[in-house]
Amino acid sequence: MSRSIRLLAALAGLCVLASVTVACGGATRDAPPLLLPVNAAPTTVFDAKGRVITVLRDENRTSVPLEQIPNITQTAVVAIEDSRFWSHKGVDPRAIARAASSNAEDGEAGQGGSTITQQYVKTALLSPEKTLQRKLEEASMALSIERNYSKSLILELYLNTIYFGDGAYGIDAAARSYFGVPAGDLDLARSALLAGLIQAPSRYDPRKHPEAAVARRNVVLARMLELGDITPAQHDAAAATPVELAPPQPLPEQVPYPAAHFVDAVKEYLLKDSDVLGDTQGERYNNLYRGGLRIHTTIDLDLQAQAEQSIAQVLPGQGTDPKVPDASLVTIDPRTGAIRAMVGGRDYFGTSDYRQTNLARGVGRQTGSAFKPIVLAAALANGVPTTKRFDAPSSQVHQLSDGTTWRVKGGGIGSGTMAECTVVSSNTCYANIVLDPAVGGQRSVDMAKALGVVSTKLLAIPSAVLGTNNATVQDMASVYATFANQGVYVPPVMVTRIDRPDGTMLYQHEHTQTKVLEPEVAIEVSNILPGVISGGTGTRADIGRPAGGKTGSSQSNVDGWFCGYTPQLATAVWVGFAKPRPGKDGKLQPVPMTPPNTRITVYGGTYPAMIWSSFMKKALADQPPLPLVDPLAAPPATTTVPSSNAALLSPVTVPGDVKVPDLGGKDTRKAIAAVRSAGLEPVRIDAAVSGVGPGTVTGQSPAPGASAAAGSKVYVESTPGTFLPATPVPNVIGFGTGQAEQQLESLGYTVRTEAVAAPPGSLRTDGQPFEAGQVWRSIPAAGERPADGVVVLSYQVASAAPPTTPAAPTTAPRRPTAND
């Protein structure tokens, strides 16, 4: 390169430096501090019992506090990326000049002069475009950040933000990805290798370019030696250390996890059907995949496994045997609306091209005769007496008011009451019921919507009584849950609570319910439907305890259903071929479940009823048999019309039984909280027991697992005093409140927090002032035990202003030297 070209390049670099200096120097010091973004963090999804189902994220990142990152790792990054980090104020003119001179010598932009603070700004706050205006904006924002935030916080944010390659964002994800260890276990050699990746993660990828990665690591070690960060012996030992990488591991969200179709339904609800996570699609997406949330759901993984087992037992060979149809199952707690199990298909993580289609939701399938109890409810609600008899020939032709002809076949019993026609599932009888002037297609469809068919469009036509409309498995489970809940509709629930990363609650589900049927109507439905199981079309659904239900088969046996309930659970099962097949004319069409497509002709009373029975026996094994109809309730009214539509739709509170929790051996305070959470009233009784510590439950009445009316008393016998943890209070100074609370509560302490500014001059162990939200005092102090088991944490308030000139930390990873 000619001398003139090098001179021009150097002058250009100096011009940039001058522009940056002027722009940054002119920035007002009175401007409000920049709000720093929170790093993306994975969201965790839990089942109803607090077990992790999976994590949701679009970046592999787990943020960790600076105190959990070894000093040697911090030092390695500072040495190679910004050796004057601890002394400059956000922009380093000396580094800019050095980079400009080097680039002039090389004839290309080989070096950059960006500080760690500028790199953080570019990564977290700005787009990656490279223009002079953007460089000036970057420098100005870096200066603002350094005026308002401590060096330690900036370094922590940087180390948790920067990309290290292999899909790993932040130092902890990088340590786990490359070495299979958390960031806290990094040593000098590993730290130097990771620090070297920052400049060009792809070029120095140790898996793809091991020699380049080692060479770059050694450059970092040489720089650390030059700056006096390490001794020659440390340098030589680290440089001689072979690079041993952990085998690539799939991320948690890439490993098959249970209830995957349900998790998809939760994601759809939070992204599309709710404003819980924000008002816009983008805001909801960022909160779901990047917000570090803890989503507590209604699914019970035990019931989920039992549902999948029941389907596999009744339909072995799914996915391998073309004669075995698909199946879906949804079970709901009628009292709460909580979805406890959802089987949306056979293998979400398999190879089928429709494996991730949720057969429990979507466009639904024809319900067949499983729709008849809805028409039964409409008839009873509109005054049709149970004693009325309807014609039930083997076939019948109806001339409808619109001039069309409706031919109905099946269920020829001559005539029958609604109960008799339901047990044998007579089509002709139910055609006459729906054509009764008091019923009709519109009232039947309106009843279906009120009971829970809310996901599909329903046509108000007479043939709706035979299940010609589509409904989802989830909606049909909801309908039968309303029957089980004495005519009170509770919307299905999938998410009960969402917590923020700091432990505070973002959302909690609020129970809502609507009375759809008068009690006497609901009772009559529950008096009729058990006959389907005891002596009708659903005898294979018998579970040895009171239950009601209905079979359903659509035209040509394309769909098979069994929907039923006990007071504790309502479950809908669908069986059919999810994917259409080419017919004789080559066009795709639904697949009838008749030979040769299947080994038997599948009706609702075959595979669906068998799956329902198998599952319900397992799901209810630990629960007592309960009558479908409360024997103390008022006798059903069979000839009167309900009072008014307003009364039908008004909110009501229906008493119900709850399960008494097991309190044995618990801390009394936690036991009392558990009783209240179950909807019961705790009454503490002190009872001294030799050898048992204070505040410990020694007995209870009623016994664990017993059913008790909501609001009734539970007597909690416990030793006098307060349960005291065996472990002294740990040192949580400098922790965030959420982390401190978690650690203390895991030891058995009750935690109270108070927002109190730390006294002026208070510093963390690293010599820096406390950040907002960090614990600066615990009462009692670390190593002591509180007399009442309560620890009070004082945390720094957000309004506490940081020092305008951050002091160099007393335990900084590296000291500025004369060579800087």
C-alpha cells in the first residue's frame, strides 16, 4: 500500500475519533438514564403438580449474576476485548486511534475500537448496521450507560448478552454448550477459549475449526500474560491444556417431552387468544419465548400418561399398522374447568406428516349420537316431560318446513320415552324429539353452545340431533363436564398462574361459571345417561362406579365417540382416521372404520368406550365413588318450564366436595396454607408430642384424601410454637430478592421483604454499590437462627441513584496498569 493511502486511512480514522469525541462530549449529563433491556431467558412450563414439562425459548440463554462467573473468566474477556474497560468512561479514544492506525497499515478494517460497553449497546440496543451515524449513536449511548450504571453491572449484562457461537448466547450457555459445565466451573484454559470466540464465533468454532480455536485461545492467554493478569506458569499450563469438548447435546426444548399437543394449545392461547402476555403479537411472542416466565398449567402428567397408556392398550400398533385408527382424549375437572389430560395424537415427535396436528382441537369431527344428550337437555329445559312418548320406527320420512325431505333410519323400538330412546340411541325417536315444537334445531344448537361447544360453527338444522355438526374433543369434554357439574358451565382452563423471573405474579386465573341448566334438568340428565352404560349402547364403558355417558358414531362409521362423566372427571374420547385417503375416483375422502380398513366395524361402543373405561378406572383409582345425583337435592321437575332465560344464565355458586390435603409432618404454617388453598377452613389445635419439634403437624381431621364440603373445617393438630429450620440463615447479601427467597424457603424459612434503601456508602463484597432489587440486609444475619422462623430481607429500592463516577471495584478481575 502507498504511503498516501495509509495516510488517508489514518486521517479518516482520526476524523471518526474527533466526531465521536465531539458527539459524546456534547451529550448532556442531565438526560435520564437509558433503560437497559432484560436479556432473553427461557420460559418454563409446569404441570399441575409443579413438575417441569418443557422450556420455551428462541435463544439458548440462561443469565447468571456476575458473582457466579469466575474472576478468571471476566479477566480473560476484558483482556482480549477491552483491556482499559475498568478505566475508560464508555468510549476509549486510545483504542479508536490504535484501531485506525492498524487498519491504515493493513489497508482494511481489521481492528475495531469498540469498548465492551459499546459492544453491549450495539448488541442489546441497536441494529447491526455499520454507518457513521450509528457509530456516533453507539458511542453516545455507551457514555450515558457508564454515567448511570456500575462497571460490574455493565460487564454482567455484556457477558450474559454476547454471542459465543453454537447457538449459545451468554457465558453460561456457552460453558454448557462447549464444555458441559455451568459458567461457575470455568477454568483459565476454557475461559480463554470462550473469550476468543467473541470476535468471530464461526471462524474460531472449536468443533469445526479446532486449530484456529486453539490459536485464538493462545492469543488471549498471551494478552493476559502481557497485561499481568496471569503468571508465566499459569500461561504455559493453560496453553498446553488440550481442548476437550462435551458432546453436542440437544436443548431441553428439543428433547421429546410429555403432553406436547397440550403445550402447543397453551402457546396458541397465550399468543393468539389472550392478552395475558401483552396487547400485540410481538409483545406476546417476546414475553413467551424470551421473558423467563414460569407458566403453571392444569395438565396432570400422571393422568396424561394414563390416557396415553389406555389408548395404546386398546389400539396397539398405531402408526405401524394401517388398520389401527387414530384417537384423541380430553379429560376435564367439572368443578374448575381444568384440563387434566389431552391426547392430541399418537406421537407428536414421530414421523407422521400430521404428528403435530392436535386432534383434540381444531375443526373438530362429526359427533354422531354423542350429541343426543344435548338435545335431551334442550327438551327438558323447554318443558318436554320425561313421561312423553315419541314414535321410534325403524325408519321414517319427514317433510320439513323448508320443503326438503329428511329420511331417518335406525333405532326401531316402536315408541319410547326420552330415557328409553337415549339408552338404545334411537335415531328415529330423537328425530321426533328435535321436531317437537318445544325443541327444534335452533334451541338444540343454542343449548350446545351454552353447554360448551364453542370452537366450531353449528348449523341449526334438524339433522344436528344425529351429530352432523362438527365439534372438538375438548368441547365435547366440556359439555359432559357441565352435566357433571349440575348444569353449571365452567370454561376450560389450561393456565392457572404465570410468574415473572423475579417470582412476582404476572397472571392468575380467575374462576368464572354460568348456570346453563336448572338443577332439576341437570339431575334428570344424570338420571338418564347411566342407563347407556348399564344396559345400552355403552356397556363396554362400565367402570364399576356411578357414571353417565353416551356413544356416538358418525355416518359410515367415519368417527367413533364415547363421552362420559363422574362427579370428579368428564372425559371425551374420539377414534377415527385423522388423514383422508384416496377413494376409487382418486379423490381424498374420509376413511370409514369398517373392514377392510379396520379389523372390526368401529362404533362408539367399541374402541372409544373401551378407551374411556380403561382411562377412567386408572384416573379415579384413588378417589371414592360418588353418586351422579346428590340424594339431598330437590326432586326433578318433569313437567314445568324453567323460570326465565335470565335465571338460566345468571352466575351461581354450586357447592362441591374437595379433597382434604395430606398435612402429616409439615410446618404448621405451610399446612394451614395448604388447607386454605384447597378451599377449606383450617383450625389449629396445639398438642405437645415428645420428640417432635415446635410447629410441626402431628395429626389432622378429616383424614388425608377424604372428601369434604368446600368451606368446611379441617382440624390441624400440631406441636406448640413455630417450626424452626435446622440450618442457620445463609448469606444472601447481594442476591436478587427472588433468588434469596427461593434459597431461604427451600430451607423452611418464611420470608418477608421490605423495600428500604441501603445506608449511604454501603457496598457489596465486590466493592460496588447495591443495585435496585439486591438484598443488602437480612434479619437475623447470616449464621443466626430466628426465634419464629421468619427472615426479613431488606432490598435496595429502584430510586436509589447510582454514583455518577463509578469507583473501580476493590476485587476487580483485573487492575488497570501503566501499560493500558
